[in-house]
Amino acid sequence: MNFIEELNQQRWDDHRYYHHNRVNQTLHLMSACCFLASYVLIFINPVAAVLVGWLLAMILRQVGHFVFEPKTYDVVNDATHEYKESVKVGYNLRRKVVLLSIWILSPVALLFDPTLFSLFEAHQDSQQFINNMAIIWLFVGAGALLFRTVHLFFLMGVQSGLVWFCKILTDPFHDIRIYYKSPYYLMKGDMYDDMSDWYDDAQAVKQS
């Protein structure tokens, strides 16, 4: 596959394996809007961008995965939850627990060493603490993205790693495009996506 074909494949696999629940899809829609706000804010107010990205966008997204997405046998794709976790290109639930733990615990380092090994000016008030914390969270997010990208270079090849990197950065745009109707389905009482609407997309991916 070329770059675009593999990007479509990764997007399709991510959707069909991990986004059956309409609540999860709706939370991803909300998360995507928050991430787009972060993309704009990063040029205006980087601290606000990081706080929106982690405290709103990431929490909404991960609540959808951990709480609402079914962990039972996937009859649509004829796959177990364990299988899907093993073939997940990006961060599966176990890796996400590690990442989220690092994110939650990272500000604690500022309580023990406000300069964080002389990297920061020691905070004098809560605003400075939040600013320093936001910088740490920015590096946690960027580090997680770069770490998994390089890791995929060795596991699946350079192209696959770069495709995943591109997919993550563009996921907010893609999520809005494919999940904008999810709140409507929820109001109709349709809790789960049977993926029938995406059959043509899947066939296109397979043929490519």
C-alpha cells in the first residue's frame, strides 16, 4: 500500500474495531472539536491549548473507550477483544493506562522539585504552577506521539509509523466528518453502530 492507502486502512481498522458505541462516537465528536480548539489556541495561548487538549479532549475520548466501548466478542468483525488489542497500531488500552498514569503523576514532580532539575523557574503562585504543569503535559503528549511513531518504525516499517503519526494529527478532522451524526442516532435510541454504513468504504480499502 502507498501512504494514502495505508492511512485509509488504519482509519478504517480504528473505526470498525474501536468505535461501535454511539456514545463513544459522540464523545469522540466532542473531543475532536476540543482538539481543533487546541490547534488554534497553540498559536495564541499555548497553556490554554494544552489544558483544553488534555483535560477536555483526551478525557472525553478515553472515557468513551474505557467506559462505553464494549469489550465482548465483536460479531461484526468476528474478532475477540484480546485480538483487537494485540493488533492495535497505536495505543491500546494497556498502553493508554501507562500513558494516562504518566500524565496524571507528572505534575507531582513539581511538588518535590519546583524547578524540575533546573528546567523551570520555581513557581511562586498557582498560575506559575499551572504554566509549568502545562509545559510538562505538552512534552508528555509530544513524547508519547514520537515514541510510538519511532516504535512503529521497528515494528511495522517507517511508512506505517509516519502514517500513524499523520492519522493521529488529523483524527479530529476525520472524527468530525464520520461522527457528526452520532448524536442524532443516540437520540433515536440507536446505541451501537453495525458498520453497515461503512461497507463501501471498507470495500474501497480492500480493493486498494
